[in-house]
Amino acid sequence: MCGIVGYIGYREVYPILINGLKRLEYRGYDSAGIAILNSESHIYKCKGKVSDLEKHVSGNPIHGNIGIGHTRWATHGEPNDTNAHPHQSTGGKFILIHNGIIENYVELKGRLKNLGFSFKSDTDSEVLANLIEYVYLNGNVSAEMAVRLALSQVEGAYGVVIMCTDEPDKLIAARKGSPLVIGVGNDEYFLASDATPIVEYTKSVIYLSDQNVAIITRTELVLKTLKNIPLTPTIQQLDLDIGEIDKGGYEHFMLKEIYEQPRSIMDTFRGRITTQGTELHLGGLYQVIPRLVEAKRIIIIGCGTSWHAGLVGEYLFEDLARISVEVEYASEFRYRHPILDKDDVVIAISQSGETADTLAAVRLAKDAGALVLGICNVVGSSIPRETDGGVYTHAGPEIGVASTKAFTAQVTVLAMMAILVGRRRNILDDKQYQHYIDELKEIPGKIEKILEHAGEIQKLAELFKYVNNFLYLGRGYLFPVALEGALKLKEISYIHAEGYPAAEMKHGPIALIDLNMPVVVLAIKDHSYDKIVSNIQEVKARKANIIAVVNEGDTTIKQLANYTVEIPEADAIFSPLLAVVPLQLMSYYIAVMRGCNVDQPRNLAKSVTVE
């Protein structure tokens, strides 16, 4: 994986490919390349950034109206010039870019070597290019049929765009498990792994479904299944503005997205709270709300930050709706033969809607007869299309690899779902229901107050930018926030950090605590306040530097902690939405001070579309 862009039409293709690859840089990558067809094929690729690719191409202007480009995040083979995409078949007939993993590539490669095919790279993708060429040359078939027949022999995931030098006015695209979107223009088509490279040219798009194949010329798009069954393309309109994928004056996308959270949370509940402010309406649950209300068990699945949001959801549903909840890593859930039945509700959380493990878990749950719901940010992505219902977060595009506004939007949706279900189950009375709605409406303004004091957090970050380890502690609703704070720090600053339930500190992590170990303690005024004070005293006795996130006006913890960051008071169920913001800011500032690439941290990709 990571980023795909393609074009066929009347425009010069090189600027479209390069600009498209730049739009996709946020996904994370280690090499880049392009291929353009005119009277002959031109392939340029190299290890490094898109800017390195531009230098590589410099002085060799390439003219043409059809081409493909790729940013690679290494899976098979180290990052280098040879393993970068595009890949060309041995005979030069096919040029291919590929996201995903071909699981049976070793077997296929052995067979192709015995048939005389040679390989320059260590990638599974080059195997696919040669397989297509073998079918094409030996089956006396069209390029399209060669692609379909070859893909029928492939095990694994793929999003591919292919050019054939014998049919130079055609692009062939196919998808299984790895996203592809096609932008529809006037006598032109755009392809990409997500909509960001497309939106400046057209807002009319087609999302490929699994085992779909698109055959595209300048004037026509034909859609069919892998088995040659014709399909009617469904054109949708992008709800995305070009301004949303620019930095907007901020130094980094991550900082912009942290500051967007008051708006993104408001956008998430906007239109879902009645104008009178007395009712919640979640339209995506309209058809399924009876089954959700009657659920005996809810299983929440996700990966990374989405899993942390799911942990907050566990507290929310159990507190407000009194439904038993389990939270699972999607990657473990799909492989451990889980027990599921028709009375279960599975909630899949994914910012992109394309996370491979989460998508596979969704399919497993559907096959078991469970009601499957999605919480997702990207309209038209796979999880919303494959679930029985759900709720979009409406956070807007998140370009920074480290999720920030996605987390708070996901928690906002989970809170609304739990409040709504709790009222329908008569766990919450009218007064409690109204209280939570009113509290939710206050959250954006309270986050704005936190952001007004970002300079204080920046000064705090200056003190700890060179430490090697951090420990984050929290209880109840703030234990998942401790995990999320630790994840943010290690993702973008490369400092080792652990999140822990504060009460569990004595069961191991306390051995790590000394003068050189900063300990971040989330210590709001809730029912466990006295307990967290005791935990802070235990940490203080070991001479650690204590950074406490406290409610405004707190005096007790201020006397114990070395440093405090204040956040406004709110009902405990909404405390994660407030407490996480200072942790995001601290991680950001520490990473910047350490010279790290905040928006594109090493080894990470924005959307993990392979296992």
C-alpha cells in the first residue's frame, strides 16, 4: 500500500499525477513513482518523497494524457528505487500500481520463474504484473480479460490500476479489500485511493466495491464484476471542499485538526439535536434502533485510536444504557473464533472506513447474523456500505496520520448513541436525558477554552522534549484517554510511553518510576477523585515529575503535582472529550521540538488497508 492516483483524458497528465501524489502524502509512504504512456512508456520512481521524484524527473518533461502514480508503504521488500511502484511486466506489456498484499505471491512467482519470467524487485506487486502478462500472451485475450483472469488466481487484497502498452488509451482498475474511487469528469476520469487528489477536478465519484473491475477510456467507463457480470455505476457527490485539505495557515495538519475539534464535534451533533434542543435523532440508526435497544450484548471493534474510542463507548453504554459491552481489537476478533448470535450488536469504528482488519471483522459478524453498525468519517467508504446502519462522524478530512479530531468525533457519536439508547430503555429519565444533551452542547466551547491556553502546554513540552519514557495514568472514563495520550506521544515523537489504569500502577509499572520518568495523571473531579489523589501521592513518593490534568480551580492536586493543566468541569461521561486535548497538544509540541515529521511519522500509514 499506500496511495494511488491515475488519469485518462485530455489534460497533461504529469501535473495531475504529481499533485495527486502530494495530496496523498498524508497517508505515509517511503517511495514514489509515476508511469505515463504516449508513443512509448515512461516510468520514473525512487525512494523518498514526492519532491525527490520531481527532482528525478526534472529535465525530462513527459507529455501524455494517460498515466498512473503511486506512493508506497513497504510491505514486501525494503524501501528502495527498485521496489517502488509502478512495476512493469517482463515483456513490458503491462504497467501496474498496487495497494494490498498478494498472499500467494511466492507460489505464483515460482511458477512464473519456471515459465521464463524475470523479476527485478522483491515485491508481490511485480508478480501480479507478470501474471497478467502471462495470461495475456498465452490466452490470446484482451487486456481486460487478462486482468480479470489473473486476479481470479490471486489470494489477498488489492487495489490496482493497470495500463497495457498494446491498448494505450485505456486504464483498468480493480479492487478487493483496498479502496479505489473514480472521479467522473467530461471526457476524463480520475482514479485514486481516496478522494483528496480528485476533489479539485470533480465532485462526481464512483466507489468501487470488492471484486469490481472498471475499464476506462477517455469517453467511457464500463463496470463489471471479476466474473464479467455487467454493473451499473452509481455516481455519488463528494461532500468535500478543496479548502478542507489545505493547512489553512497552520504549520502542520495535526495542529490544524486539533484546533478544528470545537467545530468538528459541533458538526457531529449538528442536525442530530432538535432545534428545541430536547431530542436526539440519529437517522442512520432509524431502521435498526429496535434491535439496538433490545441488544443483550454490544461488541465494539476497532484498531488504534478507534479502539480507544471504543473503550470510552464501553463505559458509556454500560453506564447510560445498562447493556453489557465488550471491546475488541479487530485484528484479534476476526481470528479467535468469537461467539456471536443474532441478539448481539457489533459496532465497528474506523475513521477511514477501509481499515482491513475492521472490515474483515464486520463481514465475520454479518455472517454470524449479528446486527452490525458502523461509526465512520468517510462517506461512501466500505464499512458504511457493508454495515446494517450507523452514524457518520462528520469530522471532515483528517490528513495528519495521528488521529485527533477523529477520536473526539467518534466519542461524540458513541455518547449520542448511548444517551439515545439509554432513554429508549428507560434507564435515563427525561431530566437525565435533557441534562446530557445540554452538557454535550457545551463541549465545543469548553474545548475552545482549553485551546486558548495552548501556549502554557507548549512551555511544558519544552521541559520534557528529551526524556525517553512517559507514563500516563487514568481511571474510569479517563483510562482510555491515558492510552490515547500515550499512543499520540509515541506515534509522532518516538518517545516510549505507556497508558495504564491508575489503580494498576502498583501491579508493575511503579517499578519504572523515578526522577527521570514523567507521569501524566488525568485527575478530574469525579467519584474516583480521592483514589486518584492517593495514586498521585504514591508517584510523588518515588520522586517522579507529575503532570496532572485537573479541573479548573482544583487546589488539592496542585499541591502534589509538579505541573498542572486545567480543563473546564463537565459531566464525567464527556470528560474524555476535554482531557484528551491537552495530551494532543503536548505530544504535538514535543514532536515538533524534537524535529519529527509530525504529519508523516516514520513507518506509519494513515489508513491500514492491509493486515
